Amino acid sequence: MYQSKIAGLGFYVPENVVTNDDLSKMMDTNDEWIQERTGIKERRHIKKGDGNSTAVMGAKAAKIAIERSGISKDDIELIVFATLSPDYYFPGGGVQIQEMLDIDTCPALDVRNQCSGFIYGLSVADQYIKTGMYKNVLLIGSENHSGGLDFSTRGRGVSVIFGDGAGAAVLTRSDHNGQGVLSTHLHSEGKHALELSLKGPSTMHWVPQIIEENPQGDDIIYYPYMNGQFVFKNAVVRFSEVIQEGLQANGLEVKDIDMLIPHQANLRISQFVQQKFKLSDEQVHNNIQRYGNTTAASIPIALTEAWEEGKIKEGDTVVLAAFGSGFTWASAVIKW
């Protein structure tokens, strides 16, 4: 059995900064209200005409990760692409990335696990490398949330939270046992699927039906729905459980964590988990204050940023954890 390690990281966010004050001009909200509930001060949104999309941002992040990995794009044997906001209903974004990066006919696999998408994708990449099927895998998480949010007072409970961006990692085979991805842990609980969801348009409720039923566009079925308090309560429990599961699987304790990268869902959730595990500020990296919640992109963006700032060093134990729509939740333990 082989070991997989992260050989290169990269991220990209649009240049357009949207502050809480900017949002207050579109809806009944304010900076204090948003920061108190989410910790977010600003986020990045694609600006019309800037050339960005979910796939484009993913490709930009991937190019950085590949360059830093020291391998050629032609060495990539599999692309795993995680998103809830693809450019098209179909085909998936993985093949778009393949074309944009001018990679030959390697397989491209799309992951639809929303906030947990990057760790689910990491688990897929890790297993392919461990079994020897592939040596180099490109993993991307990218989201264009701003293209599908309700920027009115009606939608403020969701729309103030999310931002656009992409993160990427190149995973490769490691010759050092005990280095790289030590384990991944995946869970779901579908009975709560609609507590954080986007019901339409869908094949059960397509565009003509929506227009016919709601000629004035009053129905919010085509905007995201979130039962915020219910999601929060479940998140803090599942975050804690899955982090502990990863530590126990590897014979580790909380004191062994050098860096925790939580999915950037809500700063209050991250702070709750940090306090529960008695971790210092130096052991947890949060950037939701500047980028908002970028779902599948949030962990690779934060992971890349922490690494770039020198917060992650060789030999460190790094824990990734996520919770989101599905409900799905996951963790990964990595020896850097």
C-alpha cells in the first residue's frame, strides 16, 4: 500500500471585494449584524466581465498548485473537482478544467458534497494513490456563489455568508511511510438534507414550471435555503466528533494537533470547536473574515494560506474538518 502526500497548493479569489457595508446598500443589514452572527467582514465576488467562473477560478488555482508541486501538468493522471456551483448543469467542471489546463485524456471526476466536498475529494484521491492506480492527482474545490444568491432583505440570512473562490492541491505518491495523508473519515445523514438545500431548478421542478407558477418571481425555490440555527447546532457536534475520530484512528491526542483547518462555515462554529478542544489561535487558521464561506473551496484556500504564511512546517500534524449540506461531514489527518 502506497502513501499519498500533498506536493503543491494554490488558491485564487476574484479581485472584487464586497464589504458588509456594500451589502447594506442592497438589503436591510449592517456590518455589526453580520459580524456578530458570522464573523465575516468582507468576501470576494465575481464581477461581470472579469472572465471568471467556477471552472476558470479552479483552473487558476490548479496552475499555481501544479507549478509548486514540481511536476508537469502532463504528469496529472486524474482530476477530482468539487463544487456545488458548476458552470453548467452538465457536463461537470472536471472536464472543463482538463481542457483549460490542456491536459490529455486523463479521467475527470466530479464531487458533489458541498462544504465537505474537498475532504471527500481528498479521500478519493488518497485511495487511488494508495492502491497504486494513479501516482499524481489534481484536486480542486471551486465555487461561484454570488451568481445564485438572493441579494435582497428576503435572502440576507444566506447571502451575507457566501463568497467566491477556488483552491487546489496536487497529491502524489510518497516514498516515506507515515508522511502525507494518514486517514480520512466521511459521514452523512440524509434525513436532514433539506435543512440546507437548493431545491430548484431541478428535473423535478424545471424552469417553465417555476415561471408558470410564479410569473412575478415570488417563489424562492431557486434560491438557497438554510435553517441556520439547526445547521449550527449539528455542525458543532459533528465537527467535534469527526476531529476526535481522526485523532483516535491515528493514536493521536488533541495536543498533537499543530494546525487545524476547519471549513470556513461560520467563525462562531470554528471558535466553539477551538474552545472545546482548548486549541490556541496559533493552532487554528481562519480566514472567513476576509473571504466568507466558499464551501468546497474554503479548506484548500485556508490550507494554502496557512502554508504560505509559514504556519505549517514539515513534520506537522494537520487536521482538516468540514460539515455542510447533506448533511455531510468529514475529517482528514495529514503528517506534513
